[in-house]
Amino acid sequence: MLPALTLSTFTGIAHAAPASKVYAAPLAKTAADVQRVAEYWKPDRLKKADSFNPATPGTSENVAATTTASAAPVAAVRRSLAAQSVNAVPPRKGGAAATMGKVFFRFGDKEYWCSASSVAARNRSVVATAGHCAYDSRQAKPADYWIFVPNPGPNGETPYGIYVGSSISLHEDWSGRADYDYDYAFVTVHRGFTWTAKDGGYVMQDVGRLQDNVGGLGMALNKKPGTYTSAAFGYPAGVQPDGSTPFNGKKLMKCRERTTRFTVAPSRDLQKGVELAPCDFSPGASGGPWVIGYDDTRRLGSLNGVNSLTWNRDAKGGYDAVSSPYFDTTTGEVYRHAAGLTTPANVT
């Protein structure tokens, strides 16, 4: 996530155009695809995954004006349904939820990671993250080898399983022109698995659907900034503007503040947004959830944003704010599409 030195005055949140479309990009669709991705993320690689680069937003310059075949439009979701809120869901076995974690993936020949969260859904298999943590608009292509690991351990442990991405649902203005007003993605994931040692190697052991194991955050849409407090979560790790590294990316961090609204960075095609300040998140926190009504005991609440950009507003030593796209009815359309997709019943 990149810094900005000054912020312009916010002039209001624009309403999403009725004709806005949801786009979908395939990841791993078949059991064979899942096996290929799983084999890449064996325990030895996961042990060093935190040393990979945290993903940061790329420049919006020289981005193709239209999408390629890697992202395709899908049927519109009824907007009255898309605007409805969604209740948080606890794990099927009870107890505290563990919805937050990291996503690991590749762009080209380099591995990256981001923060992410499980969201309650009809298919019990949806992960929310930033758009730049799943789809590279500059190349108009989705990430490779994309997985979600809830509550990862500091040495590659996967206590709640590994969930391979099946399909990315996103807004056409992210896939087509890197519009940071739509820097979010909802990824439908396959059933989870863990690696089990056997005969000197490892075998995949099925652990079931994501939501059943960790629960899911609810969805809160069309909330007017300035009227509520939100808690932003993530695994920050990157360098601060002054060169310091207060975070190592291994611990889930939280900023809980009242939201405000602002318009910033026209060069990044960002005309509307929501700010949380003060917050010193650095790269690595990208994609982490913003949660309304977070319950520290149940570890649940309602998703109303994701970490997209960080800001150094006073041009001093460290980042001091984080921003999210405004989650409106259009966001609900993207989410509803992801929540309605199905995946194979068995991938191990």
C-alpha cells in the first residue's frame, strides 16, 4: 500500500451506476486444479511464506481500458437483494470464530501475501480481500496459486485448514481499469484441507467448508461514514515511510476508530472512500476486514470495508491512516455472486 502526502476535501459519496457489472475470473475450478495448487503450498513452502513480499497496490497508469477473457461479465444480481445486510455466523461447532487470516498467491514468478477474512454466505465458502490481492488489473489477469489460511501460525501452521480459491468475483471497474473505488474482491473457495504426514510424505485430509470451521463475518452496506465506528484488522509487515519496521506480519493487529469520508488521489482513480485514522498499518494489511460491531468474545461482527490504501497524511515518520472503498449496493452485488457459486463436493 502506498503513501500519499496530502488529502483533498471530500465532496460526497457518489451512488453506484445502475448498469455496473460484476465480473468473474476463474482460479482453480476442478479437483485436478486444486491438487496442483495444493502441491505448490506444501508445509515446507508455507513455513517460509511470511518472508514473501506483502502485496501492494500497483499504479493505475497504462492499464487496459477493457478486460480480457480472464474476467467475464455475469448476470446481474437483483439490487433489492444485493442491498440487504447479512448476519454473522459462528463456527458450526460453536466457540469463538477465527474468520481472519492471510491469502498467499503468485503474480508472475513471485509469491505474495495479503490479509483477508471469511464472510457468511449461502455456500459457506466466501473470502473477502482487496482487489489487488486477487486480480492484477495492469496485466488483466487473476492471481495464480491462490489460497486462504485462517488464523495462520507463525511457522506455517494451518490450524483451520487451507482453502484453495475457485473463482474471483469483482467489479468491472477494478478488473478493467484499476479503479480504487472498487478495490475489493470476494473469492469463492473450495473445501478446506490440511496436510497430514504419511509414509515419509504428506497427504491431503479434508476438513470441510470454510464457514463451518471458522464462522463468517456479516455484511453491512450503505453505512454513512462519520456515523459509526469500525475496527480494521490486518497483518501489517512492510516498512514505514521513515524506514522503521514496527510490525513483522505474524500478528493480527487492530485499529478501532470512527470512520470519516474523503476524496483523494485522482491519479489512482479514487473519487470516493472511507478513512480510518489514526492507524499505522503498513503493507501486509491489504485486504484485511473493516468490522462494525466487533465482539471481542465471539470475534464476530459485520464487514463494511477492506484495507485498500494507507496514507502518510502529515508527511512525517509513519503511516497514520488507512482507507477502504465505500461498501454499497454494488458491493453487495459482487458479494452475492460469489456467495451463489458452487464448488466440487470433494477435492482430496
